[in-house]
Amino acid sequence: MNSNLNANKDLHIVRREDLPQLFNILIKDGHQIVGPTLRDGAIVLDVLEGVAELPLGWTDEQDKARYRLVKRKDEALFGYSCGPQTWKKFLFPPDHILFKADKTRHGWRIDAGENAPPKFAFLGMRACDIHALTELDKVFIAGEYQDSAYLERRENIFIISINCSVVGNNCFCTSMGSGPGAASGYDLALTEIIDGDLHYYLIEVGSEKGEEVLGEIKHRTASQEEIRKGNELLTAAAQAISLKVDTEKLPKILKKSVEHPRWKEIASRCLTCGNCTMVCPTCFCSTVQDYTDLRGSQASRLRKWDSCFNIEYSYIHGGSVRYSSEARYRQWMMHKFASWIDQFGSFGCVGCGRCITWCPAGIDVTEELRFFCQNPLLDTTAKSA
């Protein structure tokens, strides 16, 4: 958990009125700026042209199966919690063309797929989402086999994180060690401070590129009082997070509770809709589909997002491995909080709370984890799911 600004780094101040300079510099440098904006009654992520497109003066209220926008009493640009979308869609797109083929008189001509991706600048990444990006890196580029499409996009991003001063009712990042402040993984980290008529950003530099960009923006060194106010906001955010998960023995407990009757009870509520996996910043299930036109002269192969909650996802010759909703929900939770550690040495959950907000049945993953911790089946031998 990071609830204090890095005392070993120089901290700087950029005034609200000077923030457009950041957009100008990044766009001039060839970046597409991706950040939060208002659309369809939610704060979503999209390509932005300027500060005016940010959700000025808006916040969100979240609870189990509930999300709505509410007007703030100030003009904060980042005064909200996590929205329904995650940054992974720009690095691991929902639909990705692996290749295309056109039939010619001389045979099939293969097109390697999509053009080179844009150079992104991610503005407004929360600490939990930066942590999630680290987990996706382990999946796609840290192992023996690398995903070239992900790597190409990943290498070109500039990250401007926003330390959380507002947390949602479903956040539990403190339990997962991923927030509310960003500890690393950013080029610039901003803390938004509104103090009466003063509106400014306390900035930490996290890379040489970040230092170069900041050098082109009007800024000054932060005072001890301004640093103190930034630390107070982070501390207050950490203290406002009410959902807790005891992770110390969690993987062991879950592995020994494979046959726990609680799974059936959860399954009776779960719709297996896959919403939780679609909004999760670390889920990476996908499927491959082939398409041809009616004349048989054009073909393409696409990689598309999929979900372990879909019965077809575990289909092999003879049927699906996880036929019941009980098995599918158990697979998802066991992967996030147990087997992910076996694979990557860390949890696959960052505590953003999106799965709680966007579950139509209102299933609270922290409530279920607490139940298993308080009612383990430690004498039951774990069986294969």
C-alpha cells in the first residue's frame, strides 16, 4: 500500500491553468492522449484532444451492482473512482486482426494484420491500474513466449498517473497492496489539490522521459505545506477504504476449499454473464475466430476477448471441462487469488472493485473471500476443479 508521496523525489507544482501545456507537448511529440471523459452516463476512456474533454466537476457513486454520476461542488478533473473501462483495451484490444488473406490469380496474398499501433499517452491511470499493467506484462511479455502485438503497444506508452483522493465503496486496493497512491510504473504522477481558490497538481517524476516533458511545462518546486496536503489526501483515501481482504493465507485456504458448499451458493446467484471479466483490468482470456466472405476470396483471423464464464471457453473434444456455473466461478476466483501466485508470484487481483460494481447480481468478491477465510475446509483434501 502506498499512502504517502515519495519523500526521496523532488516534487513539483503545475497550476490547473497550465495543464493544457501537457496536452500540447504530448500531441506534438506524436502521442494519442487517452484519458477519462463523459459518455453514456459514465466516465469512460477515449482519445482526448484537450483538457475540456475531461470530466470536470463530476464524480461517481458506486455500490454493489450500482453506478451513477454525481456533480461535484468543485471543478476537479479527476475527482472520481474507477470507471467501467480499463486501459488494457488499448494494449490488448477486444478485437485484434491476426492476419488477412486475399485470393489472387497467383494464390493467396497474406497481410500480416493491423497497421502499427499509435503511440499512446495514458492520462489518469490509477495506482491499481498501473499495478494491473504490471500483471499483464507478466502474462504477455515476461515469459518464454511474447505477444508481439502487446509488446509493440506497451513499449510506446507514456503514463501519467493520478493518485486517488476519491475512492469508491467497492475499492479494496489497500488489501492487495496496489494503492491508493502509485509507487512506480509511471512517467509522471499527479495529485490533484483544490484548496479554496487554488487548484493545482503536485507532481512526481518517475522517468527520464517524464522529466523531459515536465521541463517543457510551466512549473515550480513544491513547498513542504503543499506536500503535506498531498500526503493528507492520500492518507484520507486509504482510511476511507472499508472493504478488506486478509490475503496472508488466502491461496492455501482456497486450494483446500475446492469442494466447499459455498461455491454452490455463489453459483445460485451468479448469472455467468462474464461482466466481471470484461471490466477486470487483468483478465486476458481470448478466443480465435476465422472469417471468410461469401465468394471465398477474402479471409481473416481475429483474436477476440473471451471469458472463462462462457461454457464454450473450456470446450475440448467431448464437451466442456467446466460445465457448471459453480465450476466456472470457482475457476475465476481460484485463478485470481491462488493459482496466479503459482504462475506469476503475485495476486491476479488489484482491488479496483469493478467486478463488484458491474456484477448485475451484486456479488461482492471480498465478501466471498472473507467467508472462505472464516469458514475454511482445512481438513478436506483439495481435488482437481
